Amino acid sequence: METKSKFLKVKCKKCKNEQIIFNKAATVVKCLVCETVLAEPKGGLADIKTSVEEVMD
């Protein structure tokens, strides 16, 4: 059985920092460098606000 939960490598649009986040984030995820919002919870999958560089299994 394949899980739908994935980790995503995203890049902040503001400072270009790369960060790994969970695609089912239950809280607001901010950039560790500039605190720009990267993802917001949306009842299941997170609403990703930036570009996804890589999907990690």
C-alpha cells in the first residue's frame, strides 16, 4: 500500500533558501531564513505557497 504522505524540497521565492517540508503540514510552515510562509494547512494536503524543487519518497 502506497502512502500519499511525502516530503517536499521547496525553494523560498523571497530568499531562495531550500527547505524540506511535509506535504500534509498541520501548521503554517515558514522559511527558516526570512520567515516567508511556505505552506498552510488545508484540511489534508498543505497549500504550498512556493516552488517545489523535488518530491522525496
